[in-house]
Amino acid sequence: MKKLLLLAFAFTGALCAQKPFEVKVTGHGSPMILIPGLASAGETWDTTVAHYRDRYECHVLTLAGFAGLPRIPAPMLDTVRDSLADYIRKNKLEKPIIVGHSLGGFLALSLAVKYPDMPGKLVIVDSYPFLAGAMSPGATLAEMKQSIAATAQYFRSQDQDMYLRMTKSGLQTRSMVTKDSDLERLIAWGLASDRTAVADAMIELMSTDLRDDLGRIHSPALVMATWIGYKDYTTREKIESGLHQQYAKLDGARLRIADTARHFIMWDDPNWMFGQMDEFLSDRTAARK
């Protein structure tokens, strides 16, 4: 028993010693922080960095537990958010632009809610402040409790073989990307991710509702969404309506919907995404509140 306790303490200590994220810095200019989504590597942003590195100093994150990095203990997302705030302070990044995809977009919103004076502009790529209600815009966290619990149980009950099969089959639904080469890259990142980290992140994401907190955000925001990857069970009109309901309290947010891209907009239609971003980032009338 004593040996088991010592091993448990050692294992917990090793997890706590892991970094919440790794950062790769490229380019020069004003700071831009780019956060990838669930089970994704920082390379999600390679084309984005190529587009902006002559104008911005790009700080590209890969989160703990994803794409081969060791995981950290839950609560994962709160730890990443607060550690990112520490990173911004430590490196004296003045009003960095925060760009987040999917789970990364949620983290960008969470950072701006808790630390409203820290970020500059926000760029949110296909993400929602309340993911569990993305397809049921009027739903409350309490009303989604049973569904969230079932999702948590599903993720917690997985062994490694179940996780591998879920990763492959889930991505192959084609809601994420169009090209085969991009699909293969996502599958490789998913298989290299720690299933406990993926479960922790999904459960925390599903169990958090930031909609009422969006009014605390001082930063101008561009929110880009997509719908064609989900057209088998929804419509563009429903996505647009849900987007407006979810972001109703983010005053002045620019809401845009891509008609040619799936979830990874930066891969499926980079020209459209960069056009939206260029206009937003260069607009001096998009001032902080």
C-alpha cells in the first residue's frame, strides 16, 4: 500500500510539472497568439502564420495532452487560460491579438472574460461560448445536464482501443475538413493525443456556459463560423440564428459565416478567412469598449 501511495504521489507530481502548453514564436511586429483546437497541434496555424508573420509576431500554442505532448491534470482549460495570462505578462505582450479555433476559440473567450484588459482584438474561428447548446441555442446549462453527463460518461469509459476507433470514425464524417491529406493529418494528431486529456477538455468545454459572461469582454471580436460540414442535420439559417443567440451579449461582435469551408476554415478556404481577418485587424474603428 505504501509503495502504491508513493507511486500515486510521484505520478501526480510528474503531471503537475508538465507545461500547460508549448509555444513557437515566428515573425515580427505586434503580438498575435494562436490557439488550436481539441487534439490539434500548433501546425493548424502554419498557413495563417505564413500570411501574418511579416506583420505580427506569432506565438503559436500546442496544448498539453494534444498531438504528442504530455497531459496536465484537470481542470485543464482553466489551467491553460491562467497560464496563458501569465505568459502574456511575463513576456510583456501588449494587447496581443488572440486567435482561437474551436476549443482554442473558447479559451480566447474565457481569457477575455476573466482578464478583460489583457487581450487586444479577438478572432474566433468556428467556436461557441456554450458548445453543449450549439444545436439548441435556447437551451440552458441545467437543461443540457443529462446530455452532458452522458457525454462525460462516454469519454470516461473509453479504453485506448475505443479512443482510437472513435478518433478515426469521428473525423471521417467529413465535418472537419475536405481534403484527404488534411483528414490524415487530423487523424495522426488525434491518435497521438492523450485520451484522458481529450476527455478532460471535452467535459470541461461541454460543462461551461460563457454566454452571460460575454458582456465583460472589452475587446473587439470577429467570429467566423461554418455550416456545410453539418448540413446533413442542420441548415445555414439555423447555424446563423444560433450564432447570433450565442454571441448576443458580445457587444459589437462581427459575425461571419463561410459557405465553402468545413470546421478547419483556415485549411478549407484560407482566402476567405484571411480576407475577413485582414479587414477586421486593419479597421481602426473596431476599438476596445
